[in-house]
Amino acid sequence: MKTLYALLLLTALAVPALAQEAPRAPATTTRPAAPTLAIPQPGESAGPAQAERVTPPPAPAAPSAPGERRPLPTRNVKVDVTITEQTGAAAPVKKVVSLVVADGRQSNVRSNTTAPIANGNTRDLPLNVDASVTLTPDQRVLLELRFVYASAAVMAPLAGEGRPAPVTPEEKMAAAPRPGYSTLQDSLTFLLTPGTSIVAARSADAATDRTVTVEVRADILK
């Protein structure tokens, strides 16, 4: 009887303890995972599964490298161009053009003469020279030469010797001296040894026995 009474007493004391709520653990807030940024691969089409994908902005273009500066020349070269024109046994006529060109640069000369022709008209006779020079490591001169040279000369009359004196206007015109015009245009590139002249070009007139010779010399200035 005493044993039963003790069990009932213990049960009565245990029920309130079990009724008490066990202490709760602190609540933990869970943040939703950030969406994954997926970059489409080359050749991959964007479908519905890729609707949430975000393409990153393009990277800024790299700044362009500054242009390479052309080095400044340190030497000058004097170029002498001598044009010699000769017709038959007559004394030669020389034209000389001199110009100074900086190493790696170009210089030019422009000259023009107006000559009268028939019926009061005129004709321009230019003498133009363009020269570009480059000094080589062995101190020679690489010269690019372009020139236009025009001249006028007196040609023999159409009527030959031994014929009677001209009477009609046509015969007088045939017996009168005639002007002849010639134009020479060349573009040359060659190496020069400083202080040494070379014949760069020689040409003959197609209508007369006139020849034109071009001689060139270059000197490096100190």
C-alpha cells in the first residue's frame, strides 16, 4: 500500500514538469540564394531556360598606343642636277638646278617659261625637279629623283635646199624656220656616292638629232 502511494505521488509531481515548454533555440533567418549569372557560350541559342541569364557589360576598349613619331633629320644633302641639251654639232646648252634636302625628306623646285608660238599664242616650258634623299648606314645617298623638262628649238624648214625661191604663202611657210618643242619626264631611283657625279639619264629627241643628258651629284653637308 505504501509502495502504491509513493508511485502516485511521484506521478503527480512529474506531470507539471512535463507540461512545461522546453526552451526554444534562437530562430535563424535563411536568405534566398542569389541567382546564378550564366553567360551563353558561342553558338548557343538563348531559350526559355536562359531567360534569367544576364550578359555582363562589354569591357572598356584599351587605349590606343600613341603613334610612332618620325625621327627628326640630323643631316642635309645638297643635290645638283645638270641638264645638258645638244642639237647636232651646235654648242651644248646646260641647265643647272640645285636644292638642299634633309635626310629622309623631300624638296622640290618649280620653274616655268612662256614661249611664243604661231598666231600670237604661247606655250609653257616647265623645269620641275623633285628630290627625296635617305642616308644609308654606309653613308651613301639613296636618291629618288623626278623631273619634267621642256624646251624649244629651231627646226630645219620643210623645203629643202636647191628648190626655187618660195612665192606662194604656202611655200614661204614651208621655207621658214619652225620651232620644235620637246618634253622630258623621268622618275629615277639610285644610290650615289657623295661628291661623285653620275649620268642618271640620257634621251634622244624622236623628231630631231637633239639629245638631253641628266647628270646628278650629291654632297652631304656638315
